[in-house]
Amino acid sequence: MKITSLKPKNNSNSNSNSNSNSNIWMFHRIKIENNSISDIYKNRGMVHTIDELCCLIDTSIMAGYKFGSISEALNCNKTIHLTFDDGYKEHLFVAKMLKQKYNFSYDSITFSINIRNSFYQDKLCMDMVYQLIEKDSLYKIDSLLNIVTNDTELKTIKNILFSTTAYITDFNKLVDMKNYFLNKEELLSLSKLFSIASHCVNHCYLTSFNKDDIYKELKNSKVYLSSILNTEVNTICYPDGKHSKYINNISKEIGYTFGLSISPKTNGPQEFNIIRSIPQCI
């Protein structure tokens, strides 16, 4: 097994001309023993096995790359920074393994945490949609979102579901989201190993919210995580990579240092337009 390139492919959702930073790597689900991951995630190219993850790292080290902070990766083309989105249960296992195997420094890896999914009983995530699809319950999505799902792309469902918080209660009545995401105790353990970023309070498209709600999402998640972890959370990871110049500027005003995305650059501050790539193995 080897990686296709030390300049990994851009995420398919991003513009190929967007100057994505291939030294900032993005991961979501990691397949380890006994964890179940939807085939839909795999089809979207958002799953790596633990062996693939180690292969990517080992190959890079052999090629002379180092692993360091976001700032170091932005300023040195031979430094890579790892990011893991959404705070899935397996991320704590991954963090412990990476610490033991490679002894990475604290700021060489960032795990983004969504407040709702780790701390609230009701969740908001694509996994809810995946569960309903796999249970052949498209008609339930149809009813809740008032669309004809048989004729609708997954992207359309996402755009409706994540543009508001209106469907949270109803969706949670239909699915069981227990044991998908890190809880408080697990997050505290993770935070002792590597750095934590905010993934907002709700996993919604910030670009669909009004200015007051954008501010609350960015501010409240930063304050909440910083308080629980007893350390300042300085990185914001925009849910689904959705951001704008206004969101960039508000993030800076609130006190974040970096903004992580997966979508093309805006004309906002460069440090809040950090576009990441998903590395692939062959």
C-alpha cells in the first residue's frame, strides 16, 4: 500500500483552482476493529482504515516530511498537520494510537468537536440520514423535509437539513445516535493528547444563518469548550466547510486564530481560509 502522492487529492467538494493546502490533511471516519461505518460514508471517500492512516504517515516520514502545528504546516511545505472532524468515538482510539506509535506533539493534530453531538442528547449529523437510508426509510425523510427523496440527491437533503435547526427533534425520534460521538469524559482524555477545535454548537451551515445566530454558534462553542477543557480553544472548523468573508472576520473578532475549511477561499483573512485535502491510499 502507498499513497498516490505526497500532494494529496483535493476534496471533491472543493474547487480544484482554490489553492488548497495539501499539507493540512482532513479525516472523518477511521475504520478500526468492531466499529460500524455506513457504506455511504465509504462511497463519499470519507473513510480510512487505521492501516491506511499509518501508511500515509509512514510514507510521508520516509519522504522527509515532519508533522507539526497548523502554523508550521502553513509556513513549511515539508510539514504536515493532521485534522479529524466531528468527534467520532473512534477518534480517541486513533489519538492514543498515534501518540504511542509516533509520539506526535500536542499541536500536531487537531480534533474538531461539535457541541451538540458530544454534549446534547439530540444530535444533528449526516449519520441520521444514513441510518434512514440504510433502513429503507426514505419516505420518512420525504415526510420530514417535504421532498420526494427518490428524486433527490443526497446534496439536496443536506442543504435542507443543515440550513436550519428546525428538524433536530423530529429526526432524533427516528434514529438512535448513541455511541457515535465522544462524550465529555472521552473528550477530556482526548484533549490531554492533542489540540481541540470548535466545530460550532450545531452542525449547520453557518452561511444559512443570520448574523446573530452566526455569532452565537462561533462564540458559544468557543466559550463552552474552553471552559470544559480549561484551555483556550483557538481554532474554528466550519461545519461542512461553509464560510464567508463575514464569518471569517467574526471568527477573528471572537478570538479564534485559525479557521479550517474544505471549500474555496473567500477574500477574508488568509488564516481563516485554510482549505484542507483528503489524502488517499492505493
